[in-house]
Amino acid sequence: MERWVRSCRGELLDRTLIVNQAHLMHALREYETFYNEHRAHRALRAAAPLRPLPQPITEPDRLDHLDIRRRDRLGGILHEYRHTA
């Protein structure tokens, strides 16, 4: 729990001006989803707790044609990156 609180504070709360309780709850729900479904975790070898480990890229041709898209969450405080097909 201490690790989650430290991550939440460093990645979200230290960068956000919280207006009221509803705003805080919305921001925490978004961060929880980001933390569990997208954010890479060192202990899980770059996987997220609710997502399987990404497949390694073994074909050299795919490295030259990577198309990576970014999705901003919470007004640009959190960023999600995904490979497009």
C-alpha cells in the first residue's frame, strides 16, 4: 500500500490542484485504472497487474515501422502509449 500511495502522490497529486472531494475521487479512480491496467511495473517485468506481459518484438522489420499512439488521461497528467496495428 505504501508503494501505491507514493506512486499516486508523485505521479498525480503533486501535479494536480484538487478543487473538491468529487474532483479528488474522480482523479483517484482514473489513477487507479491507469495504475492497474496500463502503467508498467518493474516487479512484473513491465506488465501491469491486470494485463498480461507484452509480446516481445522479434522481427527486425517491425522495429522500423512502429506506430505508437499516445492517449492523455486527466488532462494530460497521465499518458498511455499503445502500438497500433
